Amino acid sequence: MHRTVLALLASSALLIAGAAGVARADPAPFDLVGPNLHVMVTRQGVTLPIGAVPQMAVGDKLTIEVVLPADETAHYLLVSAFLRDPTNPPPLNWFSKSEIWKHGKHPAHAIELTIPAGAQHLVLFLAPSTGGDFNTLHNAVAARPGAFVRASQDLEQASLDRSRYNTYLAAIERVSGHDPAKLASIAPIVADSLLIKINKDCLQRQPELQAACLLDSKQAAVLSADSSAGSNAMAGAATDLALSLASTPQGGLGYYSPYISTIRDIVGIFGAMHTAKYQYIPALSVARGDMVSLVLNTPPSFADPKSVLMAVLPSIKPAHVPTIEVSGAPEACLGAENPLLRVPSTPLIYATDYAHDLMVRVHLPDNAVADLPLTADVTRGGLVIGSAAAPIPAHLSGPVTGTIHGMWGFEPFSGPEVSLQTPGDWHWKTGDSGKAEGVVRLTGAPAACVLGVTATSGKDPGPDGAKPVAWKAASPQEIAVTIPAMGEKSEPVTLSIAGPPGTAPATMVIAPPAGTPPPVVSIVAHSSELPVGDKTPAGAIALGNPDLIPADQRLNFTLKAEGNEHFSGHEVIEVATTGGEATAHLTLGNGMTLVDQRAIVGTVTPGQALGSSAFGPLRARLMRNGVAGAWLDLGTLVRLPRLKQVACAPDHAAPCTLSGEGLFLLASVSATPDFDGAASVAEGYPGFTLPVPHPVSGTLFVRLHDAPEIVNRVHFSDIAGH
């Protein structure tokens, strides 16, 4: 793992009070890469790598070896110790050691262990070899077994949390590197799968800024997922951490960790275990395959007090085989490319190798079966069915059932029965419900096999005029399609329903209701405001024209019925930019509020609903039964940069430096409203700082990329360097 990624993980520490009082300092982050361990576990003749072992059992045989660089000069002693009850010290024969620097002299430098009856935990110590270290460690554990038991419990939980967070970081980096435009839609799936709470404001930023925000440890929190015996280790309880701890003295006064509670306890316990000769350093263990990577928050010391690294392996307790809960919507379609069984909120199936050899046994006609492999995909939030080596059988028809099977560590498990769909003959027809609220219901083929729906109206005929439209599964054999506006002349709309590869799209023509007149409304008012709970940030831009609509603020607007028009609440408000490249639909309870039969209020955050690339003239219209009224102008949508501060030298003739995000959204910056001597911003400027004129009384004037004709104002109450 890259050190840059590891540096994102910061630990929030509880400082230990001494005789003279409580010492305070910033706690150290877990960003130091320690040694690796090679560990294999054998049970009843079956050998698994440590990454696939969630719990160990009495009688298990282990081989443990420290992997050090060839040029390692320090002499480390590897000591293993089995622990039992907190009040019952372990016997001497539960301790083993290996002088790991003597590879050439001792071929059997790895520790080979058999778990004894009564053992509950296995801890590993890496200590500088000084001659009496083995006896010193044994005496320390025997003297305070409870402290070491508690430390091993918390280290095991923190290591699992670290594995989940590492998986989250890796997924965000992978998506942002390959397809950053999809990050806003994939990041919530990854977070839900791993039970990680993210700051959704990150998703409202420009695509190129989203990844940096999501990878910041202050923007995420690992939710608790209790993996103790008797609980569902695969799903866990989605309980929030006490995030307010971060602002307390015990929580580090704002020094943030994605998993505050566990790390806080660990640092406290290890501080209490400190002696004049030894200081114990917690090592988080991240297991993948046969390797355990250790991550430290303190550099080891070879002078008194010498550092002893302490790591843990999985607890020794009865096997707890969890159940997989598969989401029923949408069902998997075997004809689709990489069909998926949705398995939400199951962190350990994605962050560890505990679940392995997964398959779904499909029940075929004539009592035949086909075992299809399952692969966990955290970016899709589920188990992908099939592989190149085991393709899905062709010519399946109708719904079929399957049962999930696999291994959880050494234990086999059988999951739930799942329903799997096939495309069938791929014919669709209008449902009995007909059209209502701008939605048409189509029935016939399996909804799970629909890849997308496009529409072509009379104004844009032909395949080049087809545009994607919103749809959702209403039932296993029914989809609800939001039909686009048919225009004031009520032209028909042709829908094309795409199925899996090899399936010809189904096409059907939707005619508007006979005699349906377009609704006649007017806009009587609109206003923008920050979302509830947000505060006006420093360096906020005061817009110079009331018709400018900030993309990141909530927009309210009121539509008034004209003439004999009246509203029923079944209408749809369409909000779009002039070119129609970005469109949002507001419905009752989802952005649209019916005030009475004569007034409707629409609420939308344009940057969220239309995407971060939307700008320019913004308009809205009312739709009823697919027939649209006239477009009404709302104003000009503008995207605003986040301006942080201005730093200036004492010499007022020297330029200052403006810092912030999204500076490419500025056209120019000036110290005067007439823009004499203004600093121009290059098109698509990628930087985070910009030379600007010296502010007058802390005020600068800016023109925006999206509306360069308007002069706006920004005030900085505190200018760095003054």
C-alpha cells in the first residue's frame, strides 16, 4: 500500500495522565509501514492463508514467519503468546520465540504453533534482541494479563476497521483514476457496502476535486460492525461512531480518525502498559492472502525504553458462520453482462478474504444444476455471477432459482435461495394503469434485464434524437418510465427498451391522451439559499445580479396557475439548462410541494440535480400526463469557486495570492469594480492559487466564467501577511 494512502489514516489518541498531571500533545497517525508476517493456518488437514481465517480454533496449527528486507540489520525477536481469561496468567509453555535474524544459522526460523485448550487470543511481539527480552515479555504478560487481553481485543477490532477503510480508499482511487465522472454515483455504493459514512458534500464538487475530498480522513467515518461471536460479522449493526469525540480533549481536540472510539482506547491501554525498559507499540494488522501487513503510529526505538511491537491474529473462539442477505431488488438477470446479486452493508465480505469459494448453484430443467462462481465487487455493492472459466449456460428461459454456497474460513455455509431472471422473448406492452403523473408503466419481460430506456419524440426523430429517460422497476415484470415532454403539439413518443447483449431492443409508441391541453402557468418568484445547517463560508462571493443562481445552493421557485388552470399534485416540473443537456424532474414529495390548487413550489439544488458541468440559462416547465407547458426562464445558473484566503506581502504594489478550489470558474479578478488592471484567469486553469491585485479594504471584485458580464464582490476579513 502506498504511504500516501496510509498517511490519510490518523489516530485520535487518549493521552495518559501521569503523577504530575495530564500531558497534552498531538497524537500520532498510523502512517508508518511496519514489517510483514507470513502466516498459514492448518485445521484437520486443510491449510488456509491467514487472510481467509476469521476465527481460529483449539488444535489449529500455525506457521508464522516475519518477512524482513534482505539488508535488515536490527536483531528482532519474535515472541508469540497465547492468552486466556483476563485474571488468569498464561503458563510459560504458551510462549514461543524465534530469533528471526538468524536465517542462515537456524533454517527453522519460523514459529510453528498448535493452539492449546483454553487459549482465547494469540498475540505476537517483535522486540529488539537484548538477551533478557523473552523473560521480560513473559513476566510483563503474566503480571498484567488483563491489560494484554483488552489490548488484543481492541487491536483485532481496529485492524478489521482498518481493512474496511483501506478497501474504501483503494476503491475510490481506482474509480477516480479510471472514470472520475462515475465517482459521484459509485462512492455511495462503496460506502454503503463497507458501512462507512462519507461527507456527501464531497460529491457536489467538481469531478476532479471529488476524489481528494473523499480520500481525506476527515470526510469519512467507519461505522461500527460488531464482529463478536453471536453477531453477524458480515453485516453488523450500522451504528454511528460518536463523532463528537473528535472535538474533546480525550479525542485529540479535532485530530481526526476514521475510527475514533477503538483507536482512542488502544492508545490509552498501551500508554498504561509503558515501563521504564519497554514501551509497547500497537500494530494494526491488515491481512490479505498469506501476508499480514503491520501499520504503526510510532517509530520503534532501540534505546530505553525499547519498543515492542504488538500485533494480534484472529481470536480463538467457536466459529460463527454469518448469513448472506441478498437484496431482492433488482433481481439478477443471467443474460446481462456481469450479472449482480446485490449484497448491501456487508463490510467483511468486501474488506477481507473470509468468504471464499463462493458460488450460486443454479437449478436447471430436468433436475440439472450449474455452479457459477461469485466474486465480490465493492464498487457495485454485490456478488458478480459467472466468469470466463465458468460462463452462464446459454438458452435459459424464464425465471430460475439458485442457492448461494461457499466457505467462511474453514466452515462451509449455505446462503439464501435467490431468484434469477432471463430476458425471455423481450416483449413489452402498456400496463393496465396507463399513464399517470408523467409516468407510463410497461409490463411483460423481466425488469431486472432492462439495461436502459431511450425516447424519441416527434421533434427529434431517428436514432440520433434518442435520449435516455428515467425508469425504475415497479415489480419483477413491470417498469415505470418517466416519459419526456411531448411538446405543446402533443406529439407521440417512441420508447426503446434495451435488454442484455444479443437481445433486440423492444420498441413501442406512446401516444398522448386525446385532447390533453398543455398546462398554462407562470413563475411569480424564486430565491436561492444555502442548505439547512450550512454557514456562509469565508470568502463567499456576493453575486452582483439577482438573476444569477448559484449551482451549489438550494433554489425555490413558485409556479402560479393562469386562467382556469388548477393543480392536482399529479404534475411534474421539469428543470433544465437551455440546451437540454441536463434535466431534472420534480414530483410531489420529491422537490415539488402543492401549496393549493393555484400554486406549486419547486425546490432543487441545481448542481446536485443537473450535475457539476451544468451552467447557463436555467428554465422550468410544468408537465401533465406527458404534455408540457411553455418553458419559463428562472435565471442564469453559475458555478462558484471556493475561495479560501488572500495572502499579501506588506508592499501594496506587489501582487497577492488568492487560494481556493475551482479557480477555473473565475474569468478575472480585480481590486476595483471597473476592472482596471484586473488579473485574467486562463480557460480551464487547474491551479489552487492565483496571483491577484491587492484588495482594497479586504474586498476583491470577480467576474465568473459562467456569467462574465456581471461584476461580483468578495470580502476577506482576515488577509494573511497583514
